Amino acid sequence: MQIARNVVSAASITGSGSNLSVTAHAIEPLAGGVVIPALNHTNIAEPKLVASALQRVFERMGQRPKRVALALPDSVAKVSILKFEKVPERARDLDELIRWQVRKAAPFRIEDAQLSYVPGLKAADGSTEFVVVMARRDIVREYETACEEAGAHAGIVDLSTFNVINAVLAGPGAPSDDWLLVHVTHEDATMAILRGRHLVFFRNRTAEGEGSLADMVHQTAMYYEDRLSGAGFNRVVLAGGGLPADGSHDAEYLRRALEQRLNTRVDTIDPRGAANLMDRINATAELLDALAPLVGLLAREQAA
């Protein structure tokens, strides 16, 4: 399930392993101002309206789930990539070290943060990177409460782009070299660079942020070449809600512009590599965009 600025959406999946199928899905629009994703202020202005939209989604799917996996907009959290030459052996010491490191750049009190981290890329010199995500606990709770008012408990809460990544990695021919995900929605844009399965760069810009999407792509490409010693992307994937965050061009225009800028082929997201769609489901480009983070969430849950 996903709660975004302008829609709530959900999908159900059956099967296991590489034999997953989307059996039902539904999308409900939200009025402007009901959900305003942000890092440091109230996100859900009308909780009852969000809960009602979720209930309509469940009704259209013919289900009343008690437990759901929930994807949130990227802009509700701060993502950092930390590198440690030596990793503490005790989990408690590692937790304290990470909290001490992120405290310096945290946009809110670390005591108020919901913080999680996973190990990332290991270098030849023995150092290890960690992908760290932190959000204000009360803001995450807003989304969880909306689910609870609709009768469902959010057992997994994660960011949307992370699960678009999961959908790509769960499909056949998952990238093993450097690749770039460009995830664009009506509320924000995110650039994520991965080395195989490991995230090495993550940047989110809200629709109100400074600079254009083209500027963001250019800056990301420069960082990749200069700071990450990038030799070229093996694959570039474009995902989103059909329109760039700045509303300037349609998705096909953006895809062609990315190909010209990066001098490589750009594929649009297709989560059917990770989960088949039942025959009754018409796979439009907009639907594939909407399903990508939902399929990624459920593929992650199945793997876990």
C-alpha cells in the first residue's frame, strides 16, 4: 500500500519466490492539501479523509487486510550513506556510532527520530558503508494511524523509491553493475545510483525545490563521474507518476532527454518482471508506475 500526495493505492500479491502475481489493485485520488509530504511538519492534514480513501481501496479490491506493508513519499525522510573504516562488533555500539554521526546533520532532534539502517557496499580496504534512513517519529505515526483507522496495521513502513529498487532487483536480469534509477512523481524526484544491489547515492528534491529536473540529472551524473569514479551506467530506469515533478514535460519527453544526456538507453519501469499481472489487469504505463513500489514492497516481504 502507498500513501502519496495525490493518491492512495494498494495491491495484493499471491505466490512465492519468483512466482508472484498481482491479483488485485486499486487507486483512489486524494484532494489537494489532504496529504502534504514533508520532512519537518505535519503531513496528513485530514486523517479521516485518508482513512476513508484507504477503506474504499480495500472495498474495490474485495479485501479487508489486517496487516499491510506501507510505502511513504521519499520526502518524509532523510537518507544518508555513511562509511566506516571499522565496524563495531556489538550491535549496540554500531547503533550509537551511527546515531552520533547522523546527529550532526539531522534536521530535527535525533531523540525524535525513527531511525533504521542496513549495511551497504563493502570496499576492498575493508571499510563498509551503511544506508541510514531517519524520519520524525510523529510524522511516521501519522501515516500508521491513517492505516489503523482504515482497519489495517502497517507492519512494514518504507520509502517509495527503495521499493521501486526492490521491484527492479526482484526481476530477471537484475543489474550487477552500476545503474541509475530516476523516480519522478507529482510531489518530488529522486535519483538513486546502485552498484548491483548496493545503494551508493541517493538524492531527493521536492517539486518546490530549487533547480529543474534537468539540473538534478546533470549534478547526479557529475557526482557519479567525479566522486564515485563512475565508468558509465549499465542500465538507467525511469519510474514515476507519469509527469515530472516540475510538470514541464511528459514522461516520454523525459525518457528521451535522459537518453540524450546520459548517452545510454533508458527503460521505463515494468514491475511485471517481479510479479505477473492477472489477465484482467490492463497494464497501462500509469498503472505500471503505480504498481512498482507496491510490487517492490511485497517482493521484499516475500523474501523476508
